[in-house]
Amino acid sequence: MTGGEGTGNAALALTVNGRRRRIRAPDAERLLDTLRWRLGLKGTKEGCRSGGCGACTVLVDGRSTLSCLTLTHEVAGATVTTVEGIGRDPVGRRVQAAFARENAVQCGYCTPGFVVALTGLLRERGPKLPPERLLEDLGGNLCRCTGYAAIRRATEAVCREVG
Amino acid sequence: MRTDAPAKVRGRVEYGMDLEAPGMLWGALVPAPVAHGRIVAIDASVARGMAGVRAVVTGADLDRLLPKGGGDPERRLLPTEEVTYRHQPVAVIAADSRAVARAAAAAVRVATEALPSVDDIEEVFPDWPGAEGPGSPQVVAHVHALHGDLDAAFASAELVVSQTFRTSGVAQVALEPHACLASVEDGSYRIRTSTQAPFAVRSDTAEILGLAESRVVVEGSWVGGGFGGKASSLVEPYALVLAIASGRPVKLALTYREEFLLGRSTLPAVVRIDSSLLKGTITGRRVRLLLDAGAMLPGRDFATGYAIGFLAGPYRIEAVELEGYAVRTHKPPFGAHRAPFAAQCAFVAESHMDAIARRAGIDPFDLRLAHAWREGDTTPLGQRVGPFGLREALERAHRQREAWRADGHGSGGIGVACGFWSTGTGAGGEAIVEFARDGLHIIEGEREIGSGSVIRGLVAVVERVTGLPPAAVRVDYRDTRSAPFDSGVFGSRTVGALGQAVEKAVRKGMGTLAARAKVPEVRLAFDGGELWVVTRGHKRSLTSLLTPAERALGHLAIGGRHYGRSGTLEESRVREGEFYAYTDFTASVVLAQAAVDRETGAVRPERVAEFLDVGVALDPEMVRTQMEGGIAMGLGTALTEETLWTSAGRLANPGLLDYRIPTLGDIPPIETVIVEGFPGAGPFGAKGVGEPPIIPVPAAIANAVLDATGAQVTELPLTPERVARALKLL
């Protein structure tokens, strides 16, 4: 049923969105596929599957991570936050609200990656970071619809709110 | 705020890539190993024997699997004799997992005898453009139009400017790859898919597979970016054949690499453009286009004639000749991408305008204003120009240029470019509006694709007709068995055409309620989460005006339809082929400031302002977001985006790391200005806004480079190498 790759079927545990999950997965399965097809968390999007678009961004132990280039077994025991869980974080909730309010969402396919990546950056680097630096660090997330203008407005709004 | 945004920021909408069903298999495509060749043998024995493989289908199996052995032979799904582009699917596989399906596809041995491939349109016609048009079996379309005495115009000219331009192919790069889920249920063929046009997928799939259209049911999922690439079928017939062969639901999603190889990109073109000038007036223009059609150009004549219309520009010119050839090559089928080919045409025509202005010593604004169409003018094909905001947009852009020159914020050159477009109301559609206690429901087959045209545009039309708040209106999506027909979300037509169907349904419904209440007219109100009918200042429940059957059903359902017509061309001017008649005239003007690195040739946009004639802005914030998106996409076309076709149908950059679209840091400050007062073909005079914003962008950047350096780059995109060559650095 999954898009899984590799052989074997070893057990591992992950904490996903606050919930402890025990799973079995082939050795070469990507975290992206584990989340989407094994755990049903399809809010994390599959885009290019090669690290070029950022749509699959999740937080692994709080750090922004491309789930398409991460093997599930590599992060055994880690804490993973996806777009489905990011709203429990007050910063994540503000990011979601700002993206919706500022119309930084069109087709929405890049949105989970942007929301998670921006939340991770704000968490990791603190609210004092100038928005220009944040925007630079979001350069790995592609959007084909908005032209980034509304994403910039949403990011600046969140910086004002949490700063 | 968009009503789809809260779910989208939480990752709670289901796209084609997310579709899943119990017992589902995964599909994979087996690619042709050559660009052009005779199929000698397809050996799938290893793949068939792999654990987890449930179906392998080649062209030879179609006779057995499909009721009539297949559909239209011209559109045969899997070839049995000849392949015409590299990676053309020659077999399809379904397996328990995606990994197994892919591994099995890689295990299929496709033996071919290579035939010569046509790669480069200019190699086919080395002498083009000569006096004679290219005669070759590779020419799949020829269009020709002529008006006025061209020879006299050029003979009496004080100045003739002749230029050749080249444009590159642009990939779609919707972030979501094409993806669908197909199954056979109770004798029906069911397809859930990420599409801009469910009814087009239905008719395409039925036609390609030779199935009864009524048996094919298509349901749109949410769409992760369309831009034209999802406006017709692509993965759906392959997935359905696998579902028929395996008896199981089959999910088929392109890999991102396949997205580049098969996902309907635009292809290269060469344009020769000559203009004659007398006393500051352009008296004649001759345009000749050579368009790379790939293995297939949808609507051959139409696509060529449609493109070439934009090359004449939105200008009064006494004598004009337009001639276009579409040339078949061994590249994948050509596709439509946001304002298909109009941005490339504007790059040519508007760069040419600046070249003329420079040679004649005229300000680029003055030259454009002296020639810009006004309402009542006639196009080169004899069509009367309707309300058109070009001059107004140009005048505002001119004031902006003066302001930019004065404020000293940017260091680069400033370029201007014009574009024009037409709302696609010629493609028809129908709507059903339900009047229910909890509000009005627009019943719809197409999902919102991102632009906001469905979820905001159609709702905004209802708001304007009824005065109801947005909370009183919602869009309900249905599959093609229960939704009213509509052509699709493309061509900047959704609000313009479908919006009129919605408007008619709402007005008709209000008329029905008024008749039942025996009053001349009613108003609608929304209070306490409920819809009320106001008659002569008296508020009454909707239920009181429904029949017993409607009460049981829960609503009054009213249909509206809009089957529009395009304008008419003067047939005497069309010598051959099919040209596009506009329904209305949308103008966009872009002003761009860009700095050029004199050592590397790198171009850095510093600011962009766009002036868009929208007729009337039903939701100005949605118009603005379309403008910003179109401008950014246009910057990609201008500066970095290029499919690199090498020899024998090979694509050198089928991935996002090698094919670069703009990222956040690439986008300069953008200013958007809405121009109103020139009504179009849509409801309340609205014009389509999805496509026009991209059109002038590449040209404006090129003209800014010309202004900064005095050098004109005649090939898109303006890569550092091309700019450096123009600056004679290389």
C-alpha cells in the first residue's frame, strides 16, 4: 500500500505530533512516505521528492527537515512535527493564521511546507531575527502561485506579532 | 479571507497526490528509450514475474482489454509500431507498491530500431524565412492572414526594422505532479483526479479508450497548481486501463522528472518580425512564426493562429501580414501554460517596439501611445476593438516611470511593455444554484485550482447580484454525473463565463421566488445563519415559498447557462488556417527596473509595477494576488526558465535543481495597479485576470536591459550568457 522503498521491515518508534508511534518500515523508506502512507498524515506534501521544492518540510526534533531526503530509520526515536500538529505550537498557530489572513495561500500545495519551515525558523532562531534573514532561509521552499509577495507579507506580520 | 485557506494551512485538503482507496495498486509508466523509432519488441516477461506486479499492459493488450479495442486511432494510448518522442509511455504497470511498480517498469525491455529524429525547427528549415514557406511533411499547421498593401508600406518606408527572436520552452512546474485514482465500479469507470477540467478529462478518456462517455465519471480533487497543464487528460487513461486490467483501484502519479518530460511544457519558437516606419508611424508589419509543436500540438491550426495574433501587438498598423508554421518534432506534446505563448509573443513584439523607438529616436511610451488601439479600432484580422484600457494603463505607467526616475531608488534601466488578452467566455458552461435555508449553494464540477476564481470569483458574483454576505454562499463540488457541464478552469474564463451562468441562475431563482410571492421582485437576506426572502420590506422564510417537493428536498434548484460567442473576424483577411477571435480586450502594462552586471551579464530586477485593465474588480485583493503571481512567473520566463533540449529528444534539465523557477529572494518589490472603467465580457463587465498579468513581464525586463545597456537580447530567457553576448563580453 505504501510507496515504500528498500528491504527488511524493522521496527522503530517516533513521536509524531505529540503521539508515540511504533511502526515497521523497510530500511530505505523515506520519512515522507512513512508519514503520508503509513501514518495517514498527508498534509505533508510530495512535490519533487528530491529536495528541490520544500513542500515536504517537517520538523525533526524542532529542526526544519526535508522529509523526502530523510530515511525513517535514520530518525528513529525522534520527535516529528507535521503541518497537522504545528497548530499546537502558539507560534505555529500564528503562522497559520497569518498565511490565511494575508492570502499567502492559493493552490495551497506549498503551504504546509512554508508554514512548518517558518515556524521551525522562528522557534530555532528566536523572534528577534530580522525578517529579511528569515525570508532568505525560506529560499528552499518554492511557490508557483503567489509570487511570494503575500508570503512575504505574512512572514513580516508574524515577525511583528511574535517579536 | 479565502474560505479554503483555513483548511489549506492545516494540511487538510485532499489533492490528487493524496487520493487513496482500499486495495489500491500503484501504477508506473514504461518510457520509450528513443525519440523516434520503430518498436521491434516489448519484453515484459521479467516484470510480469516480479512479486507484487498485478498488471502489465502494452499496446498489444488494448484490443483485449477495451470494449472496442480502443478509441480514436490518432490518439492511441500505447503505440505498437512507432514511438514519436523519448519517454513516450509504451507500456504501463500496476503493482502493490509504488517502488515495485517502478522497479517492474525499469525491468521491461523495449527494443526499438532508431529512426532519424527532428530536434531543432531551424535545422529543418535552414533557409527560413525565405520567400517561400517551408514545405515539409513536418509542417502540421500553416496559418496566413494579410491586410493592406504591405509592399507599398515597405517601399515607401523611411526606416525598416527587421529582427529575429527566439524563445525557449517553459515547464509548468505546478508543485503537485499530475496524479489520479481510477477504478471500475458497478460497470462505471470512475476517475478521481487533480484537474482543471473534469468534463474534458471525461471526454478525452472516453475518446482515447473507446468507452461510452456516460460510463466515465470524473470527480475533481483539490489541485496543487494547474496553469494549463491540467486542463486536459494526461495520466487518467493510463490509470483507467490499469484498473480495467487489474480489477483494482489504481493510483498513478507522475514523478517530478516525468512532470518535466511529459507534463505539457511549451516548446521553442523562432519569430521573424519586420516593420516599416514613415514619419514616426508604423505603416507595415510582417510577422513569421516557426513554432515547435513537439509530437503533437493540440488544436494545431488554432494554437498557431492564436499565438500569432499576439505578435501583431495591440497597435494600429495599416498593413499587416501574419504567417505561422507549426513544425512537428520528436519532443513531447506541446502544452498550454498560463496565457499560452502570449508572454513569448509579447517579448518579441514589445522588444521590437523598443528597437523601432530607439532607431527612430522616439520615446518608447510615445511610440506605443501613438499606435495603441482605442475602442472602435480594427484589429489586423478585422475585429472591432471593444472597451480597452491600454491607453489609460500606459499613461499611468508613464507617470510611474517619471516618479521612478525622480526618486532614485533603483540604479538599473527602466523598461515598459504592453500585453493584451481576452476573457475566454467563448467556452461555455452551466451552473446550478440551490436556494436552501442555510444559504445559496453553487453546484460545480471543478474544484478551486488556486487562483480563487471558483471559491472567491463565483461567490463574489453572487454577492454582487444579491447583496448577501460571503457566509451565505458556498460552492458544492460534484462529479461529472451530477454536476452541470462546464468547460473548465482555464483561459481566464471562470468568472467571465461560468460567473454569467451563476448570475443567470441566481436572477432566475429570485424571479421564481417573486412570482410565487406575487410581488414584482424580492431581495435576499441572511440572518441568524438562515436565508430569508424580503418582499416589500417584509421578511419571510424561504420555506414558505417552496413547494412540498422542494421542502422535502431542502432547496429550490435553478440552472443557468452561458454559451458565449467570440467576436467575428473579417474572412477576406484570413488566407489560410484558423485564427482566434477575441471576446473582449484586456490590457496589461508592465514597468520594470532592472540592473545589469557589466562583468557577468546577470540581470537583477529592482522593482516591477503592473497596470491591469480588469473591467471591474469583483474582488480587488484576489486580482492583486493574481497579478503578483503572474509577475513572478513572468520573471522566471524572463530570466531563468528554459527547457534545455539537446540531441535526439533528450531534456538536459528535468528537475528543479537544474530548471530554476524564481525563489523568494528573486522577487523585487511589486506594485499592482487596477485599471477599471473599460468593461469586458464577464458579469458586471469583469475581465479575466488569471493570465494577463504574466504577458508583458519578460518584454519589460528585456526593455529595461536595453535601457540600461543599449544592448538588446533577442532570445528568452535572458541568461547571463546571452546578456554577456549582447554586451560583447563573450
